[in-house]
Amino acid sequence: MAGKQAATLSEYRGKKVTVICEECEVLQHFDGDELFSKHGDASMPELLGDLARAVGCERPKKGYYNLCRLFYYRRLDEWVRQRGYISREQHEIELGKRLADLREWEVLKAVCQCGRRAKLNRKALERQVGSNARIKDLATKLHCKECKRYASVIEISSLPR
């Protein structure tokens, strides 16, 4: 039975590698390209010992007692994306939620690949495409005012209480 292989440093080229140790109160970012040029395509578990020495940890990574507790840190959104989880709202969009299915406290937002975010006027959308239009289909009809692309993603969020 083949197991899952450990991540390698080549997967982090052009990205930041972040390590954290709550016991030593250390949070440090390393450039993935610099690490790759220094260590080659090392596996991430093996590299952790070198990173611990780089942040000044005196504790060993191997052994049984008083071990270094440094580990890789990922923000929640990175972790969710890596695991392939999607939000409840995104799941409803994928299932084919329609404009008429939205609750009055739910708000539609368009997010473009260029980074622009815009709140959508639900009433105007209902007048233009009808209340039975699927939210998933609206994304291809919206174009960004900055980059003029038709590559938006629609998000559903709730109004603040």
C-alpha cells in the first residue's frame, strides 16, 4: 500500500515558508526560492531541523526529551484550500442555488482574478436575469470594471447583525 509522500521544497518555490514555535514565541518567514537554492529539493520534514537552527533553537529535533516544538505554520485559508474544503455558501452555489433562494440577509459579492471585489445589487440582477437564474451561471456574465475580464467568482456572505 503506497503512502502519501512528504512535501518537498520545490512545491514552495515563489512562496513563503513560515515556521512557528509557540513555546519559544517564534514566528518566522523564509523565502522558498532562497531555501531551494541553499538546500535543493529537500523534503519538508527533513528541512525543519535546519530551520530550527536558523531561528536559533537550541533544542534538538530528534530524541525523546526537551524536543524543539517548531512546526510549519499555515493560515486557515491556506489550510482549507490545501485540504480541498469549501464553504457552505460555495457548496450551495455549486449545487445550483438561485437568486430566489437567497435569504434577505445574504449578500452577493463578485471577486475578480485581478483582486477587485464588488458587492452586487441583487434586485438589479433579478430584474436583468430573473429570480430563477442560477448564481453559478451569473459569474460568466459579469465583467470586471478594472481588467474587463469575464472571470469573476461569486461569493455569498451574510449582513452584519
